[in-house]
Amino acid sequence: MKKKTIWTIAIIMGFSFLGLLFLQLKYIQAMVDMKKEQFDESVNRALYQASRNLELNETLRYLEKDVNETERRAFRKDSIGTRSGQLDGSIQQSHQYSVAGKDGTVYSSFELKTITIKPSQMPKGMILSTDKNSLSEASKSLQEIVKNRYIYQKALLDEVVYSILYSASERPLKERINFKLLDQDLKAELMNNGVNIPYHFTVSTQDGREVYRCPDYTEEGEEFTYSQVLFRNDPQSKMGVVRIHFPDMGSYIFSSVRFMIPSVAFTLVLLVTFIFTIVVIFRQKRYTEIKNDFINNMTHELKTPIASISLAAQMMNDESVTKSPAMTKHLGQVIFDESKRLRFLVEKVLQMSMFDRKKAVFKKKKLDLNEMVENISNSFSLRVEHTGGKIYTEIEAIDSTLYVDEVHFQNVLNNLLDNAVKYRKPDQPVDIYLRTWNDNDHLYFSVRDTGLGIKKDNFRKVFDKFYRVHTGNVHDVKGFGLGLAYVKKIVMLHDGDISIESEYGKGTKFTIKLPIIKD
């Protein structure tokens, strides 16, 4: 699949996932806003009802106090006599109804009188008829009196209530409000409106002077404070303000959208998985390209020894060619050298395959780094001098003992020096500087050359398997791109580290750091 096609699919899928995630987040935000509005409305409604209950309780308390103080009682008084007080043949009946206080003060009183003239001279039927009419008229008169008295007493009651409320507004808030009862009202009204979470409240005057603060008050959540005016019909200077906030409001609001969290989490997991898949695809594609380069390079590397062996064998089998002992020995040596080269190349590939399967077995022993550097300097001096250059050694390590696998670590040093010779500037001598030194805990070894150098863009890739720095023609320097990958693998398995410093056109420096072995 072409890289452009992969990028197109990746962009479409990426935008699809991002769009889905955006819609989910917008839906969550809308739900949170709606829950916040409902919460605000419920709290404001509860505060209003609690303030109204406070005013009603105050009015009821004053009325009960007034009634208890007066202890009023009702009584009835009946009397009978003549109209003028003398025997004139008439009879007058009186019924008096009164409401009096404890001290004898009469608060309400009315009297009903009925008069009968010479009842002994009136026929019995007429008496009954007259009594019936008189009772009807008396009933109507009584209703009228009661009505008038009710209106009068209502006016008196209103006057008493106005007096009570006026005197109440003159008292300070501390005396007017039962804070424990206010707390109970707030809790009950909040629960009635579906809000059942902890809260803290304060009561203050209209000018901001605090009168009361609940015992367990904390400032957490004060950024979302709700307020309600108390005694709103009083003069402004006599009003109070109750302020309430909820420390756990955020958790309460977001509890309504918790069911969406797994959905968002799954979407993020899918997005991360998709990104990881795309990265793996591109990495696999890059490995495929590197593998193709490796196959091309390997084919080129193998052609030379195979061709040499084939040519030597053909000459040995050609009867027309005179075979002197010297020639036979020379052809045998060519076959032996090229076979050895083939075996070395095959073993190098098999070594990397072995390390991928983590089946490496080391035969570690104590070695002297200074001595190893001296030996490798001597073995590579001819190759370096053949280019017109020279090897310089700086042996500065005092504690130079290592605990490593001799064969593999020797290959590490050989690979670094082999690269320094191979990647030199064309037709120019190369100088190589070998140095050893140590600190209290580590032993260091560096290889610096004056060759082509490496661009900074390639620093991260030079230790990748099959990767080769491009030098124009991929075949101008023999190799499979396995050398530095092998070097890093061996160094890491010996609990060490390797770093690179390079400037393109001036040279490269590799530094190996290994733990020191103290006697």
C-alpha cells in the first residue's frame, strides 16, 4: 500500500475519532450546564421558602405570645325584668355576651334584649305567632351584630399585627432569628427540592456585617454562593441576608454524567490504539524498505566471494590452465579466504537473530581495557596507515578492569574501528584517536575519527538494525547495517551505555561507558 493511501486513511479515521470525542464532550458539557441550572433553581426555591417560613414563624411566635399574655376568656350573663323597672305589664329578657381579660378589661361585648307587653292578655295562638316572629327578627339582629363585631375585631387584630411586626423589625437579627430552626428549614427545603448534599451558610446584615456562621463552616466551594434576603418587607437597613454554598457541588453536578466517562475512555482507547496502529504500519513499512536495502546490500556483498570462489573452482577444473603448485596454493587460499568471509557474514546475521530471541549466553571474565585497546590499535594500524593516516592512543584509565565476554566485546571494538576506516573521506587519510579513562564508578572508552561524520538527523537511527547512513550510492561501502546495532546490543547487555557525537564533514566520536570492577 502506498504511503499516500495510508496517510489518507489515517487522516480520515483520525478526524472521525476526534469528531466523535468532540461530540461526546459537548454532550457532557450540555448535561453539566442543564444540571447546574436545575441545581441553581432548586437552591433558590429552597432559600425563598426557608426565608418565608422564617417570617411566618416570627409572626406566629408573636401572636402566641400576645394571646398567652392576655389570657382572654368569654362569659354570658342573662337577666329578666320590666321595661321601665316598674310593674307596667311588660316583660324584658336580656342576654349579654362578653370577652374579658385577666385583669377584667372587656375586649368585646354585646347584649340581646326581648320585650313582651302584657303577655297575660294575649291569646295563646297570638303569643306563639308573635314569639316566632320575634325569634326570627332576633336571629337576624344577632347575625348583624356578630358581623359588625367581626369587622371591628378584624381591624383591631390587623392593628395588633402591624404593631407586632413594627416592633419586631426594631430588634437585631440575632434576636429575631432562631438559627437552629433556620438550619432545619434550609435542610428540609433543600431535601424537598431534591438537593441532599452538605452545605454551609452564614447570616449577615444588608451592609455585609456577619451575624452568624454555621459551626462546621469551610471556605471550600465559596465561588458558587447563593444568597436570599430575609425579612424583605422590612426597611432595607433592617433586612438580613443568608448565604449558602456547597463544598461538594462539583461532585454532585458531575455525578449525573459519570455514565459518560466509560464512553469517553473507550473512545480515547480506540484513538490511542488507532494512532499506535498507524505508527506500527509506518514503522513496518520503513522496516520493509530497510529490509529491501539490506537484501540488495547483502546480495551485493555475497556476490563478490561467490564469484571469487566460482572463478577459482573453474580455474582448478579447467584442464587448459597449467596448474603449478604455487597457483594451486593461491587458488586454494582464495577459496579459503572467501569462504571465511561468507561464514563471517552469515554468522553476523545469525547473531542479530539470536539477540532478537534473547538467547545470548555470555562467557564473562575479567579483562584489562587498556590492554585490549593497545592490541586492537596494533592490529588496525596497517589498515589506517594504508589510507595515509595514523592511530593515536591515550591510555588514562587507572582502574581498567572489565567483566565482559571477551569475544563479543572484542567484536564491539573491531566494529567501531572498522566503521572509522570504512566511512572516511574519499582519497583522504583518516586519523583515529583511542582513549580510555575512568571516574569513581565507571570506565570509559572512546573512538574518534576524522572521517565523513554523521548528520544530526541520523543520530537516533544509526543504532537501528539494518539502517545504513546514505552516502550517495548505497553500495559504495560494504556492510549490512548490522554493525552498530550489534555494538549497542552487546554494550547494553553488559550494563553499559553508548553515545555518539558527530559533526558532518569533520568526524565522529563514539563513547562507551561500562561499570568498573574494583578489587
